[in-house]
Amino acid sequence: MIRPSPQVTKALGASVRQFPALLDWLREWEMQELRRLPTAVDNTGIYQGRCQVLGELVKFASDAPNLAADI
């Protein structure tokens, strides 16, 4: 993942603080993709890529409020 600018970090941090359902939705989507991964037979790389990207997004969204406070 490319390093987000401080403006993006602050915006995501504020969004997650104000709308925690957004983070819940991202986590749910990530878990759904992880559950599908073992049964993927065609183009497993696509499923793995989705899981990786969603994992990074969830981690960033989870950390964004604390990161924004430090900026």
C-alpha cells in the first residue's frame, strides 16, 4: 500500500471515529473474503490479493484515529 498523506490519514481517522460502522463493514468484508479463500480453485491469486488489500485497509482504518492524533 502506498503511504497515505497526512490529510488522508486525518480524514479516515475522523470518519472511523464518527462512523464506526464503516470499520465494522470493512472487517466483515475482510472476513468474508478470508472464509472464501480455502475454497478458491480458479485464480487463487485474485482471492489472495483481495485478502491482502482488505487486511491492509482494515489495519490502516483501525490505526488511523491514533495516527491522526499524532500528526
